[in-house]
Amino acid sequence: MLIGNAIYKIRTEAKLTQAQFSAIFGVSQQSVQKWESGLVTPDLEKIVMISKYFDVSLDALILGNDNRVVEEMKKTKLIKPRYQNLHDWEFYSSNLMIEYQQSVEEGLDIQNYKDVFAAVSRLPKGEIKKKLGDVLFDVVSSAEQVEGYPYIEPSELEQIRKLRRKVELPAAAGADELESKIHGAWMGRICGCMLGKTVEGIRTDELIPFLKETGNYPMHRYIDRSDLSDEICAKYRFGFAGRCYADEIDGMPVDDDTNYVVLAQEIISNYGRDFTPHNVSDAWLSYQSKDAYCTAERVAFCNFVKGYAPPESAVYKNPYREWIGAQIRGDYFGYINPGDPEAAADMAWRDASISHIKNGIYGEMFAAAMIAVAATTNDLETIILGGLGEIPYTSRLYEDVMSVVDSYRSGVPQKECFDRIHQKYDEYSAHGWCHTISNAMIVAAALLYGQGNFGKSICMAVETGFDTDCNGATVGSVLGMANGIDSIPEYWQEPICNTLYTSIFGVGTVKITDRVQLTMGHLAKRS
């Protein structure tokens, strides 16, 4: 049934003349006549207005049949998903402007469709929005790259390796030092994550005033529950209630940033060092529920369930394919490949390629390789360059992280360096806040300007905003590996109580020292 017939039925059942109907929706009577005759289709905004005014679903209005619209469509709706119950991460059409921005940054020639992406993104969740989103996914999937795009960013491992600029690295640490480094890496990641977890999601327009008000700026300690009062909490939009605070915990609370280290360890235990991307996808389905995964990981998990296998699982309706999710998953591959960044990056690629492409993959390879290099040296510039040596020098990630290194080398002050990151990436947009590149830049800057001081560096990573727990965790992991467990002051370790809570099925709560010993066991099995 044409939409014109549906509009006619709705109008006549409401006992409205064409003139009355046109007055309600701010159009001419001639427009209504053309709609009902099928000569012209209303634009999306008018369709939505009609749908809302008469309490008729978009599905009924556009996909109706010759029976009475409202009653018949109520029946057919019973066999369709309840789209309003789907999290936006699971409903591609809820993220069309993220998809548009992501695609433009990849150099895809879709800018002529910007207004269409915007119009469909404004529609309420429903069958029509889903179908129109499917069409736009086809547009993205078939788009060519714009002429003159300045980056070469493959997702295949062999192509990535052809575009590396390797750097000369020191020899690996002796076996007597390695256990301290591994312990430091585990603890450093956990402490840095805990520091940022308390304020994950806050933006700096509130974070900085809050830190100043509570005597913690520049940041130099955990945020405690005792810092808060009803008066302070009332001043901020950010919800401080229900957060985790260092003075109230008896171990590291469940967090995806720490879950992934344990999950990677389980993958190595079950599948060995030659695990495949398919092994990783199987482990994800077996070890955690859907709700343990966010953004790109949630999309990939749902794709596994639907039968999409890696690498297709990373690209099918995944607007988050270059977000930070993979960058937080690579640490363990650095732990078990000390002094061998290429092997660490190889494992990181196998993990990342199930959910990410291009710079999303490079982020995990960069982090894993940095940690592998940190086992050989505590020179922070060497660590960062060693990480960059495993990703394409022709990529946006390489370019932007190198801009941080160059700023540091040329004497750019700390504040100016971080201000430049904020100028390039918008922390107030989800895409800028959660993208791999913006957060990798923060990690590199915090490492360089923190100059090896554990507390100063993780605090710098967190007070900068963006993805606070992820960045604090990665910085802490690198420094813990570089300098060993004794370099992490007792103040940071004490609330953790050698205890890590996970949501991984069959694992639950673990002792950190036990996980260190398991890591050493995996190291002993290297060929």
C-alpha cells in the first residue's frame, strides 16, 4: 500500500478535510492532494510529524496494507524486534553520524550523502530507520576512496608489515629482572585503571574544577569518597554516586580494561601462542556475556552470534571500527613477548582484527609492541618509537603520535602539547572521546612528560580527560614493565590488596601474584 493511501485513510478516519490536514502540518492543500495521489512523497520530517500527531508507527505509515492501518500494523509489529529495547551499540542506525564521520576520516567518498545520514539519524528507532540504515551501510560498503587521500592504511598483517619503519632496540632484560617487570606491568595497569575508573566519562569542563575543588590538581592521588559532599556533587552534571573509590574497595573492581588482560591469558592457556582470530571470537562467546563488551566489541560479539566470522565481524555494521577498544586489549601480548615487539604486534593483530580495522588494529599493535620494548629499556622515547615501528608509517595514528614525540623533542611545554590534542580531537563528541588516535596521543604525551614517574604519569593521563581508565591503564602498564614492581609506590598498590575482580566465566576473582606466575609460565614455553 502506498504512503499516499495511508495518509488518505488516516485523514478521513480523523474526519479532517485536506485544508484542515494541511494546516496542521504547515503545508499547502495542494501538497496534501499530491501526497494522497501518489504524485509526491512527503519528506522525512513531515512523515515523522504525521506519525507522532496521529500516534501511528512509521512502520504502519510507510509499510501499511489495504486494511485499517493502525490495527493491522499493531499485529505485524508483534513479529518485529522491539527496537526501543536495543542498546544503541546494537542498532546500527542509531550511530549513523558516527558512521559518517568515521567513513569520511577513512577517505571514503560519501560526503554527498551527509544530509541523508543526518535525516535518517533523527528518525525514531523502528523498522523504517533500520531499513534506511541498511541502505546507508550499502553506500559506505561500496564507496570509493577520494582522490588524493594522503594515508595508506591496510588492515591485513602482511601489508601492515611492508609499511613499517623499524627501530633498533636494546637486548631483552635478564630472567632475574623479568618477574619484577611482569609484576609491575600487571600492577601498573590495574592501578592506572583504578585511578581513571572513578571519573570515566567525565569531561574536562567538570573534571578540572572538581579536582581543584578537592585539592587534587594537578592530579597526584586517587579520588576518594571522602572528597565528596552533597554540596560538591550537586555542582556537577557528572554522576559521582555509584562510582568506585579507592578508599572503599578491597581489590580492583571489575573493568573491561583488566578483564581483557585476564581473557588474553586464558586464550594463551587454551589455544597456545599460535591462536587464531577465530579462537579469540570463540573465547569471547564462551567467557563473557554480551554486556561485558562495549562499542566495537559489542558489535563484533553480536556479529559472531549471527554467524559473521573474522575479519567480516569487524566491518559489518560497525561504526566503532577505529575506536579504542582494541588498544586496551593488547597488553598481555607484550607481557609474554619481552624484547620482541614484532611477535607482540602479531598477536595483537590476531586479537584486534576480529573487531577493528586500520587504526583500530594499529592501536593494539602499538600498545603491545611498546610493552614488549619496555621490557628492554626504560627510555620512554625508545619505547614509543619501538611501538610505532610495528605499524604503518603511512597511517594517521603514526602521524599523530609522532607529532607528540616531535613536540616533546622541540621543547613544547606540557600544557601546550595536551592542548593541541584537545584542539584536534573533540572530547565532547563520542567519536573524538573514544577514538584510538586521540587516546594514543594522550598515552604517548603522558609517558614523555611524566618522565618515568609512575604517579605523575598516570595522573597526567587521567586529568587530560578522554578515556580516563583506558589511558591510565596503558600508561601504568608500560611504566610497570619498564621499571618493575618496586617503582610503583605502595600508596598506589595498597587499595588493590593483590586482588583483581573479573566477570570472566569460570575465573572470577584472582590474586594478581598468581596471574604473574601464570605469565611467567607462558614465558617459559616460548620456543
